[in-house]
Amino acid sequence: MLDRFVRVAALSEVPEGGMLGVVADDVEICLARIDGELFAVGNVCSHFYTWLSEGELLARDREVQCPMHESRFSLLTGEVNEPPAYEPIEVFAVRVEGEDILVGPRQD
């Protein structure tokens, strides 16, 4: 759990339509970039310990698909949209300051 905003990457490190796995304060995070918008979710599949950043980015649906068993998670809410996973993943707030990407706690 992040309790503050932390720099995790440069904007240039996350290509359009791509993903990048990063670590902030020992928290595994998957960054995704769709149509210039950045998303940050937990990088570990809640079904099986696999990095989501190594899966597929489903841009149209704003989802990430696990490379192991193809569970799909919403980048907006972290909810499971396709099993076998049934537990949601964490969603983080994202800020861009200059060329730096920062992630922090989500304020709902």
C-alpha cells in the first residue's frame, strides 16, 4: 500500500499502447498507457502470482489480461472482468510532473 506519491518511471518509458512493470516502496505496479492516458494497477494477478505487465493490454476495454490464465482486470476499478481470478487488484492514482510518472494512493 502506498501512502504517498512516488516517482516510478519516465514518461518515455511507457510507450503508447504499452505497459511497464515498476516497483514503488516494495509495491509491484503495472503502468499502462492508452490514448495518452496513464493507468496504474497492482502488477500481480490475484489468481496466480504472475506479472500483469507481461500480459496483454486490451486498450478498447481499458483492461489488462493475465498472461498465465487470461483473467482480465479493469484498469479503472481493478475489478475482475473475466475469471478465473475473483479478487480485484489495487488501483493507484497517477500524476505526471514534467517527464516523471508518479503513483500514489487513490482518493475515492
